Amino acid sequence: GCPGCGLTRSFVAGARLDPAAFGFHPLGPFLLLIVVAQLPYRGYRIWQNEAILRSGRPPSWPVYLLGAIGLALLATWGARMAGVIAAQ
């Protein structure tokens, strides 16, 4: 399997508030929250910080967040391959 295997099923189950979402992918519900939280956050940032957007300098923390998500996906994938976490 790949690092993202089960994420779609986890997102669908998470959107229905089904606890089975954790079974499809352990990080799925957390990633779904991040994706959903981005919608109002991005709208707020555009409204509040037009100067930052014009300068072309994005805030530095999103880069770290994306890196952390990537590392978490790879760690989960490694745990699944090692048999530590069962894939459904």
C-alpha cells in the first residue's frame, strides 16, 4: 500500500462522523479537520492580509505544517508495512 491508502474512505467516514474513519487511515480524521479548517482560515487571511499576499511571501508555518503532514503520512505507511498498524 501507499502512504495515502484509505484516506478517501477515511475522509468520507469522517465527514459522516463515523468512528470507523480511524480504521481506514489513522491520520484521516485529523487531516480532514485540517482541510475543513482551511476554508474559513484562507478566506480570513485574504481579507486581513492583502499586503502579505501582494508581497508574495506566504507565512512560514504552512510550510512546516505540510512537512509535518508528509512525515506523519510516511510514518503511518512505514508502520503499516511493518505490521504495527493494520490496514483495512
